[in-house]
Amino acid sequence: MEKKKYSMRFAINISFIILIIITFSLIAYFGGSSWKSAKENILTKINNDTNKDILNNVENFINNPLYINETNHNLIQSGTVNLKDKKERERYFSGVIKSSNDQVYSFSYGTEDGEYYGARRNNKNQIEIIENNSETDGKSRYYSVTNDLTSGKLVDETEKFDPRTRDWYKAAKEKQKSVFSPIYKHFVMNDLAISAAYPIYDKDGILQGVLGTHIILSEINNHLREIAKNKNADIYILERSTGQLVANSVEQPNFKNLGDNKIKRINVEEISNKPITESYANYKKGLKSDFLINTKRINFMLHLLIIKRRYRLDNYNFPS
């Protein structure tokens, strides 16, 4: 298929996470230094091969919301999609969600006037259209989708919501470029979320709004489980600056509910996995990132992979 190049005039730092990979191996224990050395070499090779494959999968997952924003921002910015036309707007947003993978929770656009439009997947993986403007009194309304991808029955309504107050909107507005938001508590769902946000400007360079592709962290958990399932590995993703859990493949909660729509993030030091907590402590001390751990039943290699990569996407070819 012929590809069309979209120029991206920015670079994105993915430097906020640590990827911890535990590669398990059922290699029997042998005595003697030569066998020990051979065993460590085998485990290291298994670990490196697995890490490379897992990293590719995780990076593809991270890149997906950036790709969605990049391939859609021109349609909004140029006015190709007429957001004033209700039917056209609804077909557009629900169509983007329908064509995206299941890891994307919602795709939306918030304006400088406080309006908010988009589409999301509900907990049954059904697409719903989002509408929030003066006609809804600033409340977000969610509608089922008909066969022609327009709104059907009203299925939910939230309290008043202003996209301009959200972390993802403010981050894109401040940085004036495509960004990832900080991790935040989702305003509707009982979950943490992260968003790729893209500011939209008019021809005079005045901000019109922010485009957002939103991922629920529990979906990252599901994705990591799929990656790890056939790799004989456990995966943890942490925030570099805090050591707080972002996601994991072992059904470890990433936060605690405190009630009143409040949560407490879980730090890596709170989890009941001693090799993980010790290795993270060693990482903070500037020690090595690879650890061979022996137990009576199993040997495993633990690897802390610091994702600190600057994605330069100005020469990336996106399919037309």
C-alpha cells in the first residue's frame, strides 16, 4: 500500500518509566564454577532475547496513541472534519474508535470554549459517543451508536466536566506540542489513565483545543499479560521519579481506593516481591540492572530496563 509521509515537527521523550522484566528459567542447578558460569550465560541470552521482544511490544503499545493523534490532528486543524456538523462529528469520532485497537479507551477533542466531543468504549467494549457543550449544560452525555455510527439512545450522563481543567489538556497547552500526560485518576472510571495529547491551532497560531487519545492503565495490565504469557516472564512498569506502579502483568493492584473518588498510588517498595524491591533499591543506588537470582526450585534473571528514548518522528511514514 502506498504510504504518505506526515511531517511531525516534534520529538517525544519516553523517560518516565522503568520496565522491569523477570525472565524465569527452569534450568537445573549444577555445582561448580564452570556450570554456574554456563548457566548464567544461558540465562543472560534468554533474558536478552526476551527483553528485546517485550520491549518492542511495549514500545508499539506506547506509540499507538501517538500514531492516532498524528494521523488525525490535520483533519481537525484543517477543518476537513466539520465539528459543527453533529452527524459528521459523531461518525468521525466513533469511526476512529472502531478502527483502533481495544487498548484505546477513548478518543476525544476538548476546545478552548470548554466543549468536549469524542467516543469511548464502555465496560462491555461497546462504542459510545461523547457530547458536552452548552446544550448539555456542561455535562458529558454518552450515547449508544447506531449502524451508521451516529448517536442513538442516551445511556449515561456525568456531572459537569471541563476538558480545560484536565492534566492532558493542560500539558499539551503548556508544552505546545504532542505530549504524554502525567498519570491521573480517570474522572468517570475507577482506574488510572494516561493520555497522548496534541494541541490544535488555527492559521494564526491561536490554540483552538486539544486532541486526546486515552488509555486506561488496567488495559496496559491486560496487554502486558498477553506479552508475558508466552515469554515465561513477569513485567512491571514503574514511574522513574517515584517508583510508583504504572502497570504489571501479575495482577498486582497499581493503586488503592480510599473512597470519595480518591486513590493512593502503590509504590514498588510496598509490593510483596523481595527481588523486585531489592533490585529497585539497587537501581536507585546506581548499581547494576541485571540480577541472577537462585532459589531451590527455579532460577530467574531480573532486568531493569530504563526506557529513556527520544522518539524523533519527523521522518516517520504513516500509511495513507
